[in-house]
Amino acid sequence: MKTIPANDILEAVAALCVTANHELPADVQAAFEACHAAEEAPAAKEIFRQLLENSKLSRDTNLPLCQDTGLGVFFVEVGEDVKVEGGSLRQAINDGMVKGYQEGYLRKSSCDPFTRKNTGDNSPAIIHFDVVPGDALKITMMAKGGGSENMSRVTMLAPAQGWKGIKEFVVNRVAEAGPNPCPPTIVGVGIGGNFELAALNSKKALMRPLDDRHPDPAIAKLEDELMEAINDLGIGPMGLGGKTTSLGVKILVAPCHLASLPLAVNIQCHSARHKEVTF
């Protein structure tokens, strides 16, 4: 049994929130550099130059990558042999998120859905728990902005629609979103499960590194097919045209009811901010 002080979790989460909002993941940074070199359209090349400059400025000045520092979304893998001491795990994560957004001078975006009154501290944190074997605790933090989240969708297809229907829905969703999610995007696709699991899996899929090849060759081929179709739309970075509408498409599949074909598309903006810590 591993015992982890709640305060250690709180401090680690606070640091995650600040770091995620100031440092792009290495795979996204590398993708920007590669796309800047590959783009031929002047506007597209210039956008990637600006994105690279913005990334450097954020690191150098300690200012956020984007003014929309998002809601704090957490995926937590809790080992069966982990005990949190001195407080609850959920409270430690929430308090850490509040501390990180406060001390990092990050914009608080959480508000009442009806009155639109801001909660004042970005709470509550959105936390998804998975209980796993072992004595490790892994916390992954995603700062999810409103522009990209607003372009995400869940639908229930008829089983007969199959891959053709899935591909059509995903590509049309990206086309309809156009420049709104601040492309180049990353597209997470949840297929199967049920209504809520498809949505959750579409967001989980966004945690995979851009260079991560799906272990199932058949699914990897479908990701490639979607990626090609999306980039053929020609929306390009910031909607100004070019080769790169999306940096990657990641699919997560789960078994579903024989009468259903759940499908979710979660779009992430170019500022794909996420960090993780393991105890």
C-alpha cells in the first residue's frame, strides 16, 4: 500500500495547471515546426511562424499560450493499492486546480449556465477517475478552451451506417466548425460504448501523442483515412487555407449495444495543452 499526502497532490496539480498553460507538449511543438517547413501557402506558413513565436514568448515571459486558459479537466488513474492521507483525492485535485489558476494568474472561465455568474476560481474541476491495478497514481490535466469544445458533438448513428456514416459525420463536423476551433486542430473520435462513454473516449483520445500509432493496424488505417479527408478540406491554420487543417486524428473504440452506434467528436485547438504527473 502506498500512502500519498493530499497536500502533495494539491501542490502537484497546481503546478500542472500553470505548466500546461505555458508549455506546449513536445509533440505539438515538433508538429508546428514540421508544418511550418511543409506549408507552401504564404498565409499558412505565416500562421505557423506566429504559433512558434507565441510558444517561445509564453515560455520566456511566463504568460499563457492563450487568453482562454480553459476549464481544468483531469483524467486520474488510481492504483488499487493507493491511499490518500490528510484529505480526499477529489478535494486535493480541485483545490490544486484552484491554487494553480489563482497563483498562475490564469483566466477563470467557469460560470453558472443560467446566470453566467463566474464561480471566481475556475471550480469545480472536471475529474474522471479510473481504478487500476498497482500502487501508482497518475493525474493528467487538460486545459480545455471553449472555442474548441463548442465545436464538439455526440450522435447516435444507426448500426447500418457503419464506417461510411462515421467518416461522413466526423469530416462534416470539422468542415462545419471551419476556423472556429482555432485550427490546426487535433480530432478525438470515440466510437462505440454508449452515449456518455463515446464522449469521454473522444476526449481521452486527445491525450495520445501525435506520433502514437494505434496498436490495431485497422484502426490506425482509419485514423489515416480521416486525417487525409480532413486536411483535404483546405481549411488550413486559422481557417486561412493550406495543407494543415488538423495535426492528428485519434480514435478510441469500445464495444456497444447491438442496436446502437454511438459516435463522439471532440475537437482540440492548436493550443493542445496537457500535462501529467505520476506518484
